Amino acid sequence: MSETSAANEDLDPEDVKLIRLARAARGRTGASEGAAVRDSDGRTYAAATVALQSLQLSALQAAVAGAVSSGVTRLEAAAVVSTGDALDRDGVSAVRELADTADVFLAGIDGQLVRTDTNSAD
């Protein structure tokens, strides 16, 4: 657990902010996940899991959709707060469409970093 705390301390303050925003989005809704993305201008967009009968989106997909619907064409980074230990593949794919090299952070519900997904030039 101390490795995780040290990892958060090593993050850029703007990346820590993304994790906080994702955690807040999850907390506001009680959803299983919260996510936040940062665009190339430094603006942030946060969302939670969408679980409607007619629409299912992971929190990361919803955050990317919010950014894109606001005119964003490039992302710098993304964060997901979840009880799970893996990132949603479709959500990461949505981020990669707007940023090949953006870091995607996965944090636990306590906000502590679990892992970072970086594009490994598939």
C-alpha cells in the first residue's frame, strides 16, 4: 500500500486533480466508477458510469463523450476510480482515438493509484 501512496506523490499535480475529479464523480452518483479526462487546453471533464436500460457507458467512455461533445479533439490524460483492478478496454480505446500517448490512470475508491496504462505502440 505504501508503494501506491508513493506513486500518487510522484504524479503531476494535474494528474492528481484528475483522480480527485473522477473520485468525486463516482461519489456524487454512487456509480461503480468515476472518470475524468483533461484536454490539450487543460480543461477537464468528469463523468460516472451510465447504466440506463437504453444506454450503457463506462465512466471513461462517458467522460470522453462529454469532452468530444464540447468540441475537444485532443486529450492529455485520463483517470478512472473504480473498485475493479482493470481498465475498461473500450474506454481506453476512446481515449486513444484522441491521444495515442495519453496516460490513463486507474485508482481505487480511496483515490490511491493502482496502475497507469501507457500506449505501448501496438
